[in-house]
Amino acid sequence: MITVANRIFVASEYAEQFEEAFRQRAGLVDGMPGFLSNQVLRPVNPGDPYIILTLWSSRKDFEAWIRSDAFIQGHARSGTLPKEAYTAPNKLEIHEVVQDSSRPDLIAEAHGKPFQMH
């Protein structure tokens, strides 16, 4: 299992629009093999980023998603906010789940190579 965290720095005056965009998301990822969940985490401290967290059964499943036509369609609306809505570049982080207290029988994701989007 892996987690994918996209840290997105949003100007406070655009926070509601940003959250609404996720409420209205296309939802194409939901039907992808290996997709487990999507969470939009709102920061409580000023200047901290939103975190868009997805959980996947495997890295292979996530990589199939980012190569899919559904990924392109699902992200087609991601540029709806103006560039001043973002205060810094986003940062994508991928983590291999080694242990999960809610899944004691989880087999840890194999240690993989560094991830590069392209």
C-alpha cells in the first residue's frame, strides 16, 4: 500500500473555492483498480498547505492511474483557479506504507525506486 500526498499552498482568500473544486471533482479516480481513498485535508495554521491524500493498494496501481486517460480527464479542470490562488508550488510526496494499525495483516509495500512523474 502507498500514500500519495499532494501539498498545495492556497491563498486564504481562495480557500473556499479550492475546497469547492474538490467537492465537485470528477471522481474518475474512484473507479480505478487499487484506489482506496481520497482525503482533502484543510490546514489549521496560516501558511500551511492543503494536503490531498490518496491511498492506493500498490504503487503499480497509482502509476497505472497517472498514465490513464481518466487521469487526464480528471485533472482537466484543475486549472480553474487563477495562479494568484497559489502561494507556492505544490509538492507531491509518495510514501510506502510499512505499518498500518488498522490493518495488522498488511504486507508492507516493497521498497521501490524514487518516483518521477515523467
